[in-house]
Amino acid sequence: MNEKKLDLRVIKTQNLLYQTLVELLKDKPFEEIKVQDICNTALINRSTFYAHYSDKYELLAAYINNLKNALKKELEKNNNISNTKEYYMEMIKLFLNHIDDKRDVYQSALVNNQNSISMDILYDVINNDVTRHIQEDVNQADIPSTVISRFYIGAVLNVGIEWLKSNNKYTKDEVIHYLDLLIPDDLNRKK
């Protein structure tokens, strides 16, 4: 029972540190944030911070890993799709929902800080999902899988980031509609 309480306290402190980091990223680049800034904003002692993380980079890495796992879990919901266009449209919806739910985080990390680590994580998760789907698709077109995956990864990431940057210029449904018009229905057509 005591271990469970300890685990809950650890989780609570880690979540507080994650939220604090996101708040600080809204106002300044990650490189300018000091551990003391995090501690002051979170109202914790430095010793508490160092009980959980060795430095701010480890905190950022842990937080990004949590985001990566959350996105991966979202994309795994995209399993029962009958054709390639449906798969990509569902993936785009799940991705936009994910970044919309965590808008503050992505706004801070991708738009305000232009954090390449965050981009790499998003790229990695989407690449793994697209590659898995391409390998499972027995009706794949006569296009190398790496070309297909890079094409869709670039489209999904760039549209998602542009949507974040545009700050409600387009609704999520409008973006999905535009992409639906752009993606052809016969992706699996072989010559």
C-alpha cells in the first residue's frame, strides 16, 4: 500500500514538472530554461527535481517519450480500415485530434521553439505506423514503400504543423475535408 502511495506521488510530481516545462516553453526557448526556473514555477525544491531527473534534458526526453507513446496509442486505433485512402484519412484524423488535445504542448515545442526533437518523435511514430500499414497491404501499388511512407509522413506532419501555426485559420474538419479531396481513391491501383 505504501509503495502505491509513493508511485502516485511520483506520478503527480512528474506530471507537475511536465506541465511546468510546457508553461515555460510558451515564453522562452528550451535552451534558456534553467532547472531553477522549473523548480520556482512548480514550487518545488531542486532536490525534488533531482530525485526524478538528472537534468532538464532528461525531463524533456521523458515528456517527449510520453507524448510519443500517447500518439502511438492513438494511431493503433486505426486497424479496421478496408482501403488505403480510409487508412490515411483515419490516421490524419487521429493525428489532428492528438495534436488538438495537446495543443499547448505542440504549440510550445513545435511552433514557439521549433524543437527538432519533437519533430523527430512525431516523424518516428507516424513513420512506424505508415511502414507497418504498407507492409500489411498486399495490394500495394508498384511504388517503393519508402517513397510512399515519406510522401504521406511529410503531408501529415506539414499539414498538422501548418494547422497549429495558422491558429484556427481552418477548422480541423476543413483540413480533413481538404486532405480527403487531395488523396485519390485508387491508391492501390497497379499498372
